[in-house]
Amino acid sequence: MKRTKWIAFLCFAFLMAGLGANDALRGIFAPVFQERYDLNGSQLSLIVTISYVGNLLFLSIGGKLLDLFPRKNVAVAVTAVWAGAVALNLVSDSYIWILVSMFFALGASTLLNTTVNILTPAVFAGYAGLMVNVLFFIQGIGTSGSQLLLGRYAFHYAGWKWINAALLAVAFLVIVLFFFLKIPKQGEEKEQEKEIFKKEPDSKIFWIFIAMMGCYFIGEHGIMNWLMSYCISAFSMEASSASASLSLFWGGMTAGRLMFAPVVQKMGAVKSMKLFGGIGTVMFCAGCILGESGVWVLGASGFALAILYPTMVLLIQQIYPVQTAATRTGVIISAATVADIVFNLLFGAVSSKWGYGSSFMILPVAMAVFYGLYLRLAGSLKRN
């Protein structure tokens, strides 16, 4: 790669690793917050819910900003917001400030994640499918690595401070790299010029995308946020064993994105999602239904599910015209985030009343619906 490509890769790689670790903090430190601030199930679920409200607001506004203003400027500004939220965790110590920091940190994190996915086809034209999954592989390293290390060696409030100090350093480095990054302006590339005349797909595809991604978010994010608490509360697992099963899921996500990135590039987004989505959904549902004996099957399902989210976002870029792709991406993901918000509110209430065993069954139902909707989407795209 050219020097400019390497700068872009390093910038995106550091950012994605940091975002991966940042997104894992809710699930890892939920038991720590519960003990330190004496939280009930509903108060604990509010930490997760407020972060998804942040996702919703940041994405609904951010997608439009990425189409209206230079994307590098937007990315730098949002990275600064993320850094400020992380810094807040270093200087505060209360449940209220945790809610405030989660709102801004996770909202900014999700928008940055989507921004990298939108910028990758422009910066790495010709091999976007490969690079998107490689970058999400790096994000997976941040997620699974932090889950394993923090679960084993820093499962306490001091560990919460340490990881936030590290994330602040990453944010500062990324901002510096952004100033040396060259990003083509909207409409500069030849491929983009051709896409000016691409028609908007019909509204049915738009709504299927929202419902499909909403169900997928419930499944994937439900594992990230609640698997550790589920294993500890429902099966009386040790924290180290619970974090290992969670780490297996994200380790599979990590390895799968690296290994299957060339497959996605060769097969294309639609066929790749049909193959890996089918295998991953079966494993995910089986792991949940089998209970304690299926925890490791559930963890291993991450290997098959690895390419789904980055490939879904890439598919949006391929379907919509370049001048509206970022806006559509933001609207679709932010609308799908409503499912996350409703799920976490429902999960907190159900787990408090009936326990984690019953409430966790929402996840396999959501994943089964996700795959059914994807098959319908693929059929609609083929007809169009």
C-alpha cells in the first residue's frame, strides 16, 4: 500500500481497536457497577439502554452530517466527543455520571464505527469488502481482548479507571493521525460519479433493512451486554469462566472477520450473508436453547456470525446512491437501534421478575427473525 493508505489503515485500525474495547465495557463492568452503586436489575439495564439512546441520536444526526460536511472533519469532531466522554469516567464516581458518560461515549463510538465503514470504500476503492472485514477484525481484537483481560485481571472498579485512561490515549492518537489522513471528497472517485445516477430502491427494502438489523442488534448486542451476567446468575459460573465464554464469542467474531474477508470479497455481500448467516443463526439458537451445556456452542457461533454486521453496512453502501448513502446508513442503523432500546428495557424487567434463564430466550427468537428477514431482503434485491 502507498504511504497515504498506510496512514489511513493505522488511523482506522487504532480507532476500531479502541471502539471495540469501549463497546465491551458495559457487559464486563455491569456486575462491578451493580455492587459499587447497589443497583437493581432495572437500574443496571438503564446503563445499557441509555447508551443505545445515545446511539440513536448520534446516528440519526451523524449520517446527515457526513453527507453535508467534509467527512474527515465530522470524524475528528466525533472522536473528540468520544474522548471527552471517556475522560469523564476518569474524574467521576457516581451512577448518574456513568449514565452521562455511556450516553456520549457509546453514541460517539457507534457513529465512528459507522463512519469508518462509510469511509473505507472511498479510501480503499477496489477492495472495500476485504478491508471492511479486516478493520472489523481489529475491532474484534479490542472487544475480545479487553473482555478476556479485564474479566481475569481487572474485574474491579480500579480496572474501570485503567481501561478508560488507555482509551483516552487511543482517542488522542487517532485525532493526530486524522490530520495526516487524505480522504477523497464526496463524488470524487470514478465509481462514485457513476453512482450519481443509481436509483433509490423502493421503501420496502428500506423497512426490511431496519427490521432485520434491529433483530440482529438484539442478538449480537444481547450477548455482549448480558452473557456474562446470564452465566453468573443463571448457572453460578465464576467470573473468569463467564468472561471466557464471552471472549470465545468475540474471539470467533475476530478470527472469522480475518479469515472470511477474502470470501466476502469473492462471493459478494448477498451470497456471503446467506451462507454465514444461516450457519451462525442455527448455532446461536441451539446454544441458547441448550442452556448451560450450550454456552460454548453459543460462544462458537460468533465465528460464523463474524462478517454479518460489516457486510450489512457495506450492502447499504452498494444499494443506495453515493450522495445519500451515509444518510440512509445513519437512519437505518439509528432506527434499528430502537430495537436495542426496547429489548434492554424489556430484558431488565423480565430478568428481575422471571430470571435470566427466561429473559435470555428473547435472543434466539430475534436471530431467527433476522435470518428470515434477510432471505426476504435477498429475494427483493434479486427481483429489483
